[in-house]
Amino acid sequence: NATVTQYIGEVARYLLNSPETPYDRKHNVRLVIGNGLRREVWVPFLERFGIAEVGEFYGATEGNIGLGHLSQNMEGVGAVAHAGALLRHLLKFQIVKHDVVTEEPVRDPATGFCIPCE
């Protein structure tokens, strides 16, 4: 009779890629909470399993902040979409560009400061 459940990473994709069964919608789950729900999995997963809401979060032990995203519709589909102005103001942080090849923040060559994401 659970109404909320947790997913981690690729579990939603694995479930979505499994054969459909009559049990896909025989549950009371209205909200799934977790991290790593890929954009291409998000909508098909919710539609197939009849789930209304996603609570996506991100946090890391080596960081000093966590981000959350509650989606009650299809806006902002795909992991933690962005941090709103209020959250940025209250917590005084900024998300910066990251080079996936070097695993380093991208810095402005003139100042040496990290370049904020838009």
C-alpha cells in the first residue's frame, strides 16, 4: 500500500525495458523519489507505471549543498534541471561549468575564476 517509493540511478530504465505485465499499474505509488532519472526515461516511465510525480535530488558527501526538483507535470523533465533564484540567494552558491574530459571546472582565462552556468 505504499504511495511513495525511492529509485536509484538506472533502476527506472531497467524496469521500463522489462516486458510489460498486468501488474505495471497495480499499485498505489503516486510519487517516486531518487536521483539519476534520465530525460529519455522520465516520461515513458511515468506513463507506463501510472505515477504522477517525481522528486529528483542530487547531493554529494564531498559537496556542501543538495539540489532538489519536484515535478508534478512534464516541465523540467530530466534530473535536477536548475537551481532557482530563491535557493541560490538563500544558500549563496553558484553552479559552474564543468569540463567532462578533464574533470575540472571551466575557468575564465582572463580572471581564473570559474564560469557560472546560465
